[in-house]
Amino acid sequence: MMPNTPAEPAPLDNSFNIPLRTLRLRDPLCWLAAGLRDFRRAPAIGLFYGLCFMLMGWAILGVFQHAPIYTLALSAGFLLMGPFMCLGLYQVSARLERGEKPTLLDSLTAWRRRLSQIAIFGGVLLILEMIWGRAALIVFAVSFDGMPDFAGSITKLLDPENLSFIVAYLAVGGLFAGLIFSISVIAMPMLLARQADAVTAGLTSLRLVLAQPGVMLFWGFLITSIVVLALLPWFAGLLIAGPVLGHASWHAYRAAVID
């Protein structure tokens, strides 16, 4: 008889053993459609979060009027930290997926089960945002004699004489935006859905972007375009666009990662 041997423990999640699905280019449109369905199924909760996004938009406007050099980094930071801000919306989508009834209180406390890992990942995003803001200041410093006063005017900022500054500023912003998007696009939903640590979630998100750049670039383009359009009517569009994108990000995770 063969001696009894103890069963091998199941391998822990790491960024290299979490299987990913192959996505299609049209999949981001499906995620948006699913996000809209979730919003319609829990509209009151969605509008609460949408109001929070709209207030964040007003905060961006206030920053532009008083400290315009921080506006681009702050607005992109709000956009790219959306997965962190939308934990409650992920919780709502998860409840709906299981056939349960979501509540606002439950969504507001979704972070409790994974507080330490979510805090670690949020800290990483915050550090990247601070470095981004410092880099923006350096670009201003080397582009102008002293710190210019645009007096809250986009027209002054986009003057053709400032072309070299605009190119450098957007290049730096694009670099940080791409990095933050890559490590966060599915990281927060993953932290909420499974027992993965912050490093594993961030690296899995990065692995997805590097493995399927076309689909993820299209998803990033859709997110950016929708948010920009939602900003136009005094940020009122964020009442709907914010929660729909939050729900859609949950479905992006569910479509990309095999649980």
C-alpha cells in the first residue's frame, strides 16, 4: 500500500498564476452596457456616487481658478483613481451579480473586508499622484521665468507661444496617466473580489494591459472620452457617467480575470 501523503496546499494568488481571458476589441462596449444595466437596477445608489463625482468636478474647477498648474494632474488623478473611489459601486455590481439586493450602507462599507490591502494600494496611487504633481511643477519651472499667472483662463494657457510647454506637460502627464491606468484598471475590483494582495492586484492589472494593449487602450479611450463629455455641462454629466463607468469597471474585471 502506498503511504498516505498530505495533500499539497492550494497555491496562493500571485500575479503570474492568475489566468486572464483573451478579450475582444468590442468587449469594452459590452462592459459599458452592463454598467448601464447595473445603474438602472440601483439608480438611487448610483446617483449618490454620481453626486460625489460632480462635487469632485467642482473642486477641479476651483483649483483651476486659484492654482491652474495643478489642474491637469488633479483632474487626471480623479479620473485614474476612479477604481479606488468606486469601491462602493463594485460592491453594488457584485451584489446584483449574485442576485442580492444592494444597499447604500453596504456599498459605503465595502472596504472593511480588505482594508489593509486597499489602503496599501491607495497609498501607492497617492505617491504617484504626488510625484506627478511635482513633475508638473518642474515642467512649469523650466518653461517660464517664474510661475505664470493664467488667472483661470484656458485661452491663455493654450496660447501658441506655449506650444513647447504644452507638449512637455502633456508628455509627462501621459506617462504618469498611463502608469496609473495600467496598474489600477482592474486592481481595485480584484482586491474586493478575491484574497489577493495589493502587489498581486497591481501587477495582474499591468500584465493585462501589456498582454492586450489594444483592448485596454480602447477602454482607456472610452473612459476618458465619456468623462470629458460629462464635464461639459458644469459636470452634471458625472451624475450618470460616474456610476456607469464604476459599474462597467467591475464588469471589465469579471470579463478579464478567470476566478
